[in-house]
Amino acid sequence: MIQSINPSTGKLLRSFEPLTREALEGKLSLAAATARTFPKEPLEQRVFWMRRLAILLETDSEDLAVMMTAEMGDRKSTRLNS
């Protein structure tokens, strides 16, 4: 079991099961293959995927900021748009 703990408070934030060796190897293989093929994609396709990523990050920016600052033990005042 992997646990994410706020280092400032010692509070358990989240627990989750680690990936199996096979699952990790599959994800790493996919990432490596994508890193090789992505530069060969047409520019329009690469722009599309980068814009999609930007939308996802912008949509979840507050939740991501809360999670990252809690995992680092920072206070709310250091979060994005606080």
C-alpha cells in the first residue's frame, strides 16, 4: 500500500495500491513508444493534443494545486490563486 501523507500535519491524504510490475512495464513501454512517434505526428495533431492537455490542466488547476500543496506540506496561502 502506498500512502500520501501531509508532512506538516502527518495526516493521511490518500492510500492506493502500487502498480504491478507488468502494469508499470506496460505504461513505460507505451510512454517510450509515444515519445518516439509523437514528433512524427503532423503539427496540427500535436497542437490538438497539447490544447487538450491545457484544457484538462486548467479545468482541474484548483484541485491539482490543493493536492500538490498538501502533499508537500505547504499552507493554503501558497496555492495557485489563493
